[in-house]
Amino acid sequence: MNNKLKNYIQQKYQTMKKNRLIKVVSVLLVFSLFACYATLKKENKNEVLISVMMQGLGQEHYTDMQIDDKFSQKIFDLYLKRLDYNKKFLLQEDVNSLKKYRDLIDDEIKAGNFDFFNVSLDLIKKREDEARAYYKDLLASPFDFSKDESFESDPKKSSFATDKNALKEAWRKALKYQTMTRLAESIDVQDKAKETKDTSVKPMTFAEMEADARKKVLKSNDDWFKRIDEYNANDRLSAFLNSITNVYDPHTEFFAPKQKANFDIQMSGQLEGIGAQLQEKDGNIKITNIVPGSPSARQGILKAGDIILKVAQGNGEAVDIVGMPLDEAVQLIRGKKGTEVRLTVKRVDNSVIIVPIIRDVVVLEETYAQSAIVNNKNKIGYIRLPVFYADFNKRGGRSCSEDVKQEVLKLKKENVDGIVLDLRDNGGGSLQDVVDMAGLFIKSGPIVQVKGRTGNAYLLEDKDDAIVYDGPLVIMVNTSSASASEIMAAAMQDYKRAIIIGTNQTYGKGTVQRIYNMDDYLRGEFNELKPLGSVKMTVQKFYRINGGATQLKGVTPDIIVPDAYSLIDRGEKETDYPMQWDEIKPANYSPWTKSVSSYDKVKMNSKQRIQNSPAFKLVADESQNFKKQSEKTVYTLNLDKYRKEQKSQKDDIKKYEDIYKEITTETIANLVADLPSIESDTAKVSRNKEWLKNLKKDPYIFEATNVVNDLK
């Protein structure tokens, strides 16, 4: 961009800032000025694209990033990791040849130059073509599974091959491992059929099972390379551009028009059929959230963080979806209500399980706030809030803050001695509803501080002096409690209005994003350049009323309870280049004085109960086992040893299944006011029965009600 035009844009932008025009107008001006640049470089769409994107990031992203060598190095490292994540194509000499660009990408961005991208594209395509011969040749003959050798499954712990022979050896071990896992499954099926005298399973010799396993691995790799062929230059350009945007923070992303459709699928709240939000990352399809009221939620096996490896329709042949684009994976997972899909899933502890799910619609009622009575020495109210929902499309539509208020009022009529608000696995939602909901439990005051790139933070406050409930309050959270959930828990903790009980810190997402369609900022005469795509950009940050950000650190519970995943690092801190924690000036607020003096004693009592609880001792043991398994990335390629290890791991998993069978709360019942609605529908009766049954087996709810008793 010439200096004259650049200075003109900057002057116009600063003038608007001084005039305090609203942000939307300033953004429109900035992007409309990009059209001026488009007239200079009209023939090069990619140059216009990166210029529009970088100017938008430079003017509107929360972080003022310096475009220098350090910025260039971060882009290079992130792009290289994604270019060949599994280290199956590039040689070390290739990486060395690309490193000359490590300090030059910033200069290329400023010049609208794509030399580094073009060189990397030619190189990876060349190596992919060469690798096609490897797997076909290696899978043509049986493997020797009696040899003692091992396979490193974690790409982060392996190096790029020194030469083609070393690369082919890496392929051999990977293919042998893939074949061995399928062979082990077939042997298990045969053994079980013999044990149960199941004549429907066709008997096969070891040689036949081994050949069949290789055949399946061959097809899986054929499909994978077919998908690689369909991954065109535009897809690869998007990956490069995202290596730039993700250096700002993991939630700032470029979407090509096709990828924007995938994003809409992810954010729609559900996948038709099973009810899980998915994300494509590093060649894997990862579950990011389970939709409340969905088949996945009702079954209770799938968890956020699980990676889907294969998808089968009922008892049909499983399709490997590793490396598959998100939209294609969605098509396999979706299906008609009542049909079965079987997902082969890798857990965070590296165990692999098959999860059968009967596709169904999301039961809307189960996404809303629900309450029950827990009789544990005293009568305690329990409210489950799966998400901070609000109907923004119609005035007076349903909102979670109003629903929780009604649940609180119903519990008060039941004369409860305290309330537990369950925000576990609540991924957030409506910010205004957080403010309104927090206001149910305090007189009035600030709830959260919101800060943009420039200027001071502004407060979102509860201005209603009315207190709907002033009794003992406990809030439950876990690592999957994010965004709005963290704001609610943080506000109640800062006011000392509630005791927060949970498993380590919450997720740690304290940022706000906005989506900009870049096509909206090009004048009509440049329609031939469209579509450019969209940018999802981080524009604001949340701060607690005590001044600390919820970003990265999340909320640390007052009472820590063991969890199977508590020793496995999860959350925002595990993403690439997350925005850092910081703090601003605290807001003016008056802490709650009622019951505060007893908090230390309450925490001590809970700690002693947890230490003496058989259930939590077993959970703590399970967490140690999960951590051990998650760190195990080297696998034997000796079939007998592998099967022995797998049996041991399955026995451990089975042992921990008893945790939730042995520990139950006292009586849990529906509210009297809810019975007419529940009993009016047999489907509701069935779902309600299952819901109460699960509550009774939840040791975390049991401990939360113990804390309420201590507060009382």
C-alpha cells in the first residue's frame, strides 16, 4: 500500500475516534477505504484479501500486534505444524529449506507477497504424491506382529524424517499400528463369538483376519488421499491465512465462504441427529460441546475433548474420518431420527471406545433450567442450567434469567434451606442474562467489566435493589464451564455471595468475538473479487469486578473436588497463542456480609469429607490413571503385548464405572409445582425418571448439598 493512501486511512480513522462515532461506523469506513486499495491491485485477489484482513485486524482486534520478525516466527511455527501435523510427508531438509522464510513473512504480508506460501504448497504437494506409493507397497504383504518394536503416536514427540528411507520406515510403523488395532478388534469379536456360541459371526483364521485388517487400512488410506486431492489451493490458502489470524488469538479466524458454512454448522447449537458441536483441528474432528437435551447428552458417554476417529451406520463398516473436512464428517454423523450411528472415539486418556447413539431430536425442555428437591438432612433446592439461553428474535422471548428466577420462587415456596446452582458443562451464552441472574442474589451493583481495544472498561450492572433469594447459595462448575458461566461464578465469588465448588479452574475464555464479512466492504464495481470471506475477530475482553480477567485463568473454585480429568491440562491455556491474563482497576462494590465469617470453616469441613469419601478416593485414583494413560504415546507393535495392555486398560475403566453406582444422595424429588406438567406426557415421565436417577448417582451434587448444610 502506498504511504499516501495508508496515511489517509489512518487520519480518517483517528478523526472518527476523536469524534466518538460508534464503532460500527468506524469499521465501515475503514473497510470501505480498502476498496480504494482494491483499485490499485484489482487484478490480484489474494493480495487484496490479505490487505483487507490485515487492515481490519490492525484497526479492530483487541490486541495491537506488531508486524515484525517475532510475529513472522510465530506464523511460521504455527503454519509448519499444521502443514504436516503428523510428520508423514516433509523431510527435515524440506523444513530447513523453508526456514529461510521464518523472519520474512511479515515483510511478505506488508508487500502482499505469497512466496513462502507458494513454495510450501509446491513442496507439500510433491511429498504427498511421493507418499502414495509408500502405503500401497507396505500394505501388500503381511506384517510380523511377533517382533518387539514400538510406535510413537504423538506427532509432537517425533521428528521429521532425515531422508526418504526414514520416512518410509515411519509409514511402516504407522500402518502396522493401524492394522494391529483392527486385527485385535477382530480377534476379540471371534473370541466373544466362541464364548457365547454366536453362530452369526463367521469364523476366520488369523491369516484371514490379518489380511482383512490390511484391506481395511488400505481403504482408509485410499480415502484419506482422495480427501487430500480434494483439498485445493484455496483450502490451503485458508489454512495459511488462519496461521496469521491465530497468532492474534485462537478465536480470531479467517473463513473462506465454504468454511463459513462449516462455522455456522458448529455454532448452530447442534448437529442434527446426535447433538454435539464439532471442530476440525489439526486433521481431527473434535467434540467441543454436548448440546443439552440431545441424544448425546442423554446417553452421557461423549465428552468435550473427545476425538471422533470413525463413523459407522449401525453395524456397517466404519469410515475413518481423520483428515476429513468438517462438512463431510457432519454428513456421516447426521441421519434420520431412530437410526443408529456408531462413533469410534479417542478419549483424553488415549483410550479408544465405540459409542453407539440412536439419532433423535433435541428435547427443548431439557435445554432450559430445571429444578429438584434434595433431601440431605435439610431440604435443599437444586437448579440445573445447561446454557445461558435467550431468544433474541422476539420481544419477550424466553430467557434463562427469568426461568431461573421462576425456579427460585418455586423453591422458596417449598421452603428450601438453601440452593445449589449447577453450571457444570455450561459453555456460556447471553451476557445480559448473567447480569440479570446475578441480580437475583444481590441487592444491586456491578457484575462484570467489559473492555475494548481502546478506552476504559464499562460496567454491566444490576440496578434492581430487589433480592429474590438471600439464603445459602452454592454454585457448581467444572473445566467445561466457560464464558458467561465464568462471569456468573466470578461475580458471586467476588461478592462472597456464594461458595463455588468445582474441579480445578474453569475453562478460561474471557473474550468476545464479532464476525465481519469482508464482501460488505468492497464497492459494487469490484464484485468480481467476491467472495473474499469473513473474519471472526476478538474485539473485547471480560474482567471481574475485582479487576482480574477471566481470560486464561478462569475461576478457581473455593472448594476443589477430585475429577477424572483434573490432572489433564484442558481449557483455553491449551490453545495456540491464547490472549494473556491481566487486570484492570477494580469496580466499586460491597461484598455480601451474611455468612461470610463461616466460609473458612465450611471449606475445611468439605475438604475433610472429600478426603474421607470412598467415592472421591476412587475418583482421585481414576484421575491418576487418566493422566498416566494420556501421557502414554508409545505403543508396542507386538500383538500379544498390545492385547494384554488393552485388556488391563479396559479392566481399569470398568473398575471406575462403579463410582457412580455406589454413592447416592438421599431422596431427590420433583417440585410439587412441576408434577402436573411432567405427568401430562409419558415421554416427559420417562425423561424425568432418568434425570432424577442420574442426580441420585452424582457424588458432586451430594457434596454441594453438604456445603449448603454447613452454610445454614
